Amino acid sequence: MIDVLVAGGGPAGLATAIHATLAGMEAVVVEPRSAPVDKACGEGLMPTGVAALRSLGVRVEGWPLLGIRYVDERRRAQAAFREGPGLGVRRTALHAALAERAAEVGVKVVHGRVGGVRQHADSVEAAGLRARWLVAADGLHSPLRGLLGLELASRAPSRYGQRRHYRVAPWSDFVEVHWAARAEAYVTPVGEELVGVAVLSSERRSYEEHLAGFPALLARLEGPAATSVRGAGPLRQRVSARVAGRVLLVGDAAGYMDALTGEGVSLGLLSARALVGCLRAGRPEAYERAWRRLSLRHRLLTGALLAARRRPGSARLIVPAAQRLPVVFTATVNALA
């Protein structure tokens, strides 16, 4: 019998399968798409995410990131990472590196989709396969999460993300977060002549309309667009539990607050390791507490920033406050990093 069946072959799903295999379990991934798969994300890995990749034996090229910089029309504030650099890396490159490592350690990938689940006392059936455990790593709008009745209605306004790359040399080794009245723009260097620009907002407008709200940034993007616009959302996904019988949720499927602080991939990688550790210990129920512990700072700090963002008066104070309180800003960035 398969030990761990993983629904979804994105970064979190592949990381779960690799950790399980390295722990001596048989892991099989079910994925309908061929790697690498692109996705609208900021593409900046926090230092903890870089360390998590290293622990998996994953090798991927990217652009070293020294910290985070906040920018508005008149001010800027920056905070350096204390525990080593992060990494700006194309989503496709990250996915390809994880897929290569999964193949190296012997993870089997089956082309298909998990459309239903049957749970038994000692096993679970899905996609025509039988396993001891099923891991739902099927993304932000996880069908399995909905099937299991684990979704909760969101009380906050919906936010959406869009991303495009430009052929221009990076002008900074920091991830820049540009703040405007209606949106934030995230600039992540991912190569010698390539930067990614992601826009987040609660307003449903075109990428070009959003980018027009950042004239200083727009003036820097003189090179041609290297990719088409990709979108994602609504971003906020509330989940009642990460464990339902013999099914465990990981990555975006486990719940998502916002891309505001750029921790999605790092949290997914760390959660994958925690999930497998709980299975190895014979305590799958402990994963819920482990996930909450891992995500606590992210949920608290991202939630506080989102609350400030929703109020025009406090939103205008975010960058000035970061500039005037550099010690607090640096401590916050490193708490998340």
C-alpha cells in the first residue's frame, strides 16, 4: 500500500512527497499538468524558504535578496535579512528544480486528478489508488478542501494578484513593495535582465490600470514585457481544519491570508516538513497544532498590515511608520523571514 498519496504536484505537494520519501515512506503524486507550471506569485523566497529547499537537497538558481524595501511617493524604508539572503526565483525554475529532486529520490508522479475520496479505518482511496494517507496540495481553490467541507466564508474584502515580468536589469537586491492608494506593487529581481512585478489589490482592474498608479516604478520598466499577465484570487481562504480523518491539507490548500508579506512558498515548504514529521511519529492529529505554530507570526503580522491597509488613514502611515521606526520595521521583517 502507498504510504502517502499527494493530490497536487506544485511546490508544497512535491516537498511533501520528497520529505516522505527521504523518511522511508512510499510517496505518489497525482498531478494533471506537466512540470514546470507557472503561477501568478511574487517569486521571492524568504531566508527560511531557502533553508527549507536546502534541507530537501533542491538546487535552484536565482537572484539573492538582501531584504525588503517599502516605497511610496515620497519615502522609503528598508530592512535587511539577518539570517542570510532570500532568493528571487522564477516560479517555473522553482517547480522544475523540485520536480527534478522528486525524480532523483524516487517519487512517482501519476498524471491525473483526484476527484473524489473514500476513507476507511486504515486507508484512503483516491484517483484509483489506495494509501495510508492522502495529502491535499491542490492549491488556493482546493477542490478537495471543498469536498471535505473544510472551507469557511471570508469576512474580509477579497483581494486579487496579477504578475508580469520585464526584461530590465534589477536596480536593487531588495524586494521592493510600492504602496499606492488602491494597490501594492511588488518588484522582485529574478535574473540578470529580468524582474517580476506583481500587483495586489481589492479592486478588479486591469494590470495596466493598476500599474499606472505607480508612475515612478513604471518609469523604470523601460524594457519590454517578457511574459503575459497572470492572475490569482480571491486570495483569502479560510479553513476550519488542516486534518480530516486520513486527509491532511498543505500549502495554499491549508488556508491562505494574503501575499502581502511574501511568505506563501516558504510556509508551504515548512508545513510539508512538519506534516511528514507528524505522520512519521504516528500522530497526524498533531499537524493542526504544528501548522498553527508555524503560521502564527505570518497570520498575526499579515493580518495587522491588512487591517491597516483597509483604512485609508492608516494605510498612508505604513511607509512613514516603517521609515521612522527602523528598529521595529527590521524586527518585523526578520520575524517573518
